[in-house]
Amino acid sequence: MNKSCIFCGNKNLTEKKVQYIYKHNTEYIIVNDVPCLECDFCGEQYFNGDTMEKIEKLYHDISNNKRNIQRKIEVPIEDYSAFS
Ligand SMILES: [Zn+2]
């Protein structure tokens, strides 16, 4: 794959597997080991359309109860004004 980073113009992008956080309104899914191309210079990550479609489908399967969730974590949520 040869493309350059649209943010910094760097041409060195490396294939990596990263953690992707899918967000839909107030719902989140953390997906590990998602393939992407990462810019060696600025770290911007590029995911292809096929990968995004699969994650969309995962979201719909989970929200329609067609798929059991592998595991869950509890995430603390705070308002910045409450502690600053
Ligand atoms: Zn870049």
C-alpha cells in the first residue's frame, strides 16, 4: 500500500495492529488488534473501509443481542469541573 499521511505528508506508513475505540452516541466498544496503517512521523492511524464495516457490524450485532460480549470493563467518568 502506498499512500502518504494526509496530515503531515510523510510517506512512511507502517502496518500495525492497534486498539480501536468505537463510539456510538454514549456507547463504546473497545476492539483489540485492529489492523491499520500508522504514520511513522505523526502517529495518525488509517483504517480501511472493510475494517470499519466489520466493526460497525460488530456494534449492530452486540446492540441487537446477536452476539455475546467477550468481556467488559468498568470505566470511570468524571467532569473536569468537579476536580479542577
Ligand atoms: Zn503523519
